[in-house]
Amino acid sequence: MRKYKISLNSNIAYINRKGVSVINFLKDRFSLILGLVIIIIFIVLLFIFESPFFKEHQTHTYKEALEIHTQSDSPAVTQKDNKFVYADKKDIDKYMDIEKSKTDLQFMDLSKKVDISEKQVKDILKDKGVLKGKEKAFINAQEKYDVNVIYLMSHAFIETGNGNSELASGVKMSNGKKFYNFYGIGAFDQDAVETGSSYARKKGWTSPEKAIHGGAEFVKKEYLNNEQNTLYKMRWNPYNPGQHLYATDVNWATSIGQIMESYYDKHDLKKSKIYKDYYK
């Protein structure tokens, strides 16, 4: 086979006809290959910047975030002597500090479905007031909106006093219609019943089933789709501290997480991803 002599930095090397053909092929298609490389790099960069995983980047140190929450125009509250009072920096730090957390479930991805039977959900709801017997509504809400059903129930228990609050029982209007709100959506601390029922009227939540589905849809759209897919992120929003928070109670995420954990343990349920790396 004929070989061709080439010179590289005063060194002599030989390549065969096949090697020459490869070199000519690369020369002829250099622009095409360069274009493909650029496209591949663009696609990789697009994936990195658009992927939810890479979007979860730390924007603040814990100390900076704590200071923002302490100085916020929407002050946090804590329960003392069976009543809510404004929380000070020590109160906020107690529940915001990841290392002091009483449950890892507040750091779990809530956008993942739970593999649980209707019978198990029915058992969880058996002593929960107006929520009793609504297992199909909760399971259907999980399936439709991709929101953890144990979270949906646990959150509803906290907001409704285990299904027995006035908002949970339905606020009756002058026309005889009742409106339900199980997630405290639109309910402000100063007058939770009036503001919460007003929001329920606006959304047409005239049955417990509609309130369950409406709550799941709201959480999915406003929080899980907004990079706030854990209880901790919903309460403290570590990437934008002090903004777009679900609740003012410093113990909110911990309380719901602990309730969830009790049901996960009792029914031996598989937990989703736990994510704690929020701060610089």
C-alpha cells in the first residue's frame, strides 16, 4: 500500500491512502462538523440553564436569608400561650435553620406521587371531620395535578383543625349555598373565615371535593411549578427570601412535615427525594 510522507515540526511521518482520505473528508466537511459541534454545545447549555435541577442554585447565605425574614414587611408569627404573636429572630431561626429541623419531610419533593391504596387513605381520614370519606377526591387530586396525596391531606388537617374548622365545615351564604376552603388559600390572619370563604366563592368551591381539587391545583400552579416544591421552600423560599411565602407561621412547614412523617412510617410508604442544599 502506498504511503505518503508528511513533515510535522521537522519530524517525518508516513500515512497511508486511507489516512489521506480521512483528512480530505474532514477538510471538505469542516464547516458542517463545526456547525454540529456548536449546536450540540447550545443544546447542552440550554439543558443546564432550563433544567429545574440546575435552577436550584443558591442565591443567599443562611445568615443573609435569616436577616431578610427578620426585617420583612410581612412579619412571621409564632404560637405562644395558645395565641399567635410576632416572631423574633430567635423564633425564626429555630424553624428556618435546616440543621435544627425536626423532620426531613419538609425537604421532600411534593411533586412526586405516593404509591398508596384507597383503603389506606380512607383509614387516614376516618376521624377527620368533614374530610372523612373523601379518599377518592384526594387520590384523584394527586393523579390529576401530580401533588403528593399525603401532603394534601396533612396540609388540610393543619388548616382545618382536622376537618372541624368553620371554613372546613362550609360557610353558608344568604342564598343557602355553602363554600369550602381546606388550605387557607386567600385567608388572612385578621379575618380568616371571611377572606377564606370569599376566595372559595370566587373559585366556586361549593363542595368538599371541589375544595380539595382547587387546593391541589393552586399549590401545583403557584408553588410546585414555581421552584417551590418542598414545604421548606413554600414557607421560606430560600432563593428569594421573604417573597411568595405560603404561610406566616414559623412552625408551618415543620408541623405539616411531622404529620406526613407519621403516616409515611405507619403505612411504610416510600419517600421521595430529600433536598437540603439551599444556601451558599
